[in-house]
Amino acid sequence: MSAALSGAVDLSALKARAEASRSQPSAPPAGAAPAGGGAPPSDVIMDVTEATFQTDVVERSLNQLVLVDLWADWCGPCKQLSPVLERLATEAAGAWVLARVDVDANPRIAQLFGAQSIPTVVAIGGGQPVDAFSGALPEPEIRKWLGALLDALRDKLPGTRAAEEVRGPIEEPEDPRFTEAEEAFEQGDFAAAQAAYERILDAEPANELAKNALAQVKFTARAEAADPDARSKADADPSNLDAQLAAADLEIAEQDVDAAFNRLIDTVRRTAGDDRNRVREHLVALFDLFDPADERVMKARRNLASALF
């Protein structure tokens, strides 16, 4: 469970309150628009109160994934996040549903989850919370989070699986930031591509796709600018670090991966201080071009550790 929630959650605690509150006239009518605006209620977007929580969230979650969006009209980040969730819920076409909860009107629901702040989104599956996050996350991160949840729960929630089979796969929309970077790369403008990926990482430091792409751009720029005679110069003069690094880049570009790794590991063994650190950093950057589970990378990492220690 995410740190967005502060401890164990017993959803059955709301059941008695819900039954008692159903007779209270203060509950908003079914289908009422949320106080903060947003998409109107639908089959996949609901406004939930303490009176309807048991039916609309707990019982429904036995069949399909339910995301509970804890929000308030005064919350600025909520107004950024809620439209994203509404759009994704509509796109999902019943694979999961969105339950919006105004915490000012329904404080006991927020208390039940022990939410530390809003917006907080809680995923409910099989009648219990399964994960949560706080804050207005970027849409790509929410999509990734949702995808992982659906992969984990699909076989346990028949309604989710049935909706996905009817809907078919969702094609994720292109991110214009990546499109800009990819176009620059294709045009050979490596500086512009690097800057574009770095802007993505400034906004989303954990974006693995941008990290991997940035490593590829930096490598390609180096390899294309490398001296074509770098290998002969490196072999003739083992102390020439610039030649050793450029030769390793050329060998990677020509798919001679083991030769590149061995060259730099041997150079690490021959050097010390700043020179050794420079070679080590270059080698580690080359590792980032490959799957961490690649046997060549795993072997080279072991050899590097041996050379260093």
C-alpha cells in the first residue's frame, strides 16, 4: 500500500454509517454534478457519498476496479487531476470506474482512508484498498500506475476483464514532448534532442523512457563525432584515454560489445584517480544502453568491480 494512506483501512466501517445516512435528506441527489465542476456522472464516473459508498465502491469493486478520487472544491491540484482521471475513465470504457468523493461533504470517507492530503486517489479491488497515490501526478505516470494495477487484478475482477475484451486494447496517445525529441534525433540535431529529453527529466526525474532515450542520444552523438582512426590510435598508445573512450564507442556502434567493455575495463586497471573515474563513468554510461539483464553487461559489471577493488 502506498504511503498516501496512513495505516490499515477497514471499509466495512462505513457500512453502518451508510445505512443510517440513507434516510438523511442532506445527502445530494443521485447524479448531482460535483461541486467543483467536471464531467457529469455516467456509467464510469460517479459522485459518491457516505450513503452510497458501500454500494458504489465496496460492492462494485468485487467486480471491477474502482478508483476513489478524494477532492475538494478549494483544492487547486484536484482541479488539475480530476479531469485527467475523468478522461481516462471514459477511455477505459468500464475496465475501471471513477468514484469522486467531495471530502468537505463526506469527511468520514477521507478519515476512513487516513488520507494525509488531497488529492488522494485510492484503488479499490475485491472490496479492499490495493494501492493509492497523492498529488496531481502527470498523466503518463497515472497510465503506468493503472496499467500495473489492471495487470495484477484482471483475473480477479470479471467485470474488468469483460470490459477490456469488448473495448479492445487502448493505444496510448503520443506524448508531444517525445515527438519533439524524436524528430530532432531523426534530423541529426543531437543537441536539440538531448535538450528535449532533459526537459522531460526535469519535470519527471523518474521517467525511464526519457532516461534511456537520453543515453542513446548522447552515445550516438559521440559515436558519430568519433575519430575513425581511434581504435588504431588506442591500440598503439594505451595511455591515450581519449582514444580509448572513442574506440569503445566505435566498437559499441559496430556491435562489438565485449571488445568495448573489455577495452575500458583494462583501461580502468591501468589508471588511477581522475583518469580512472573518467573511464569508469564512460563505461557505466555504455551499460545504460543495454538491458541490465544482458549477460554481457552483467559480466562486465563483475569485471569492473574486480578491477576497481
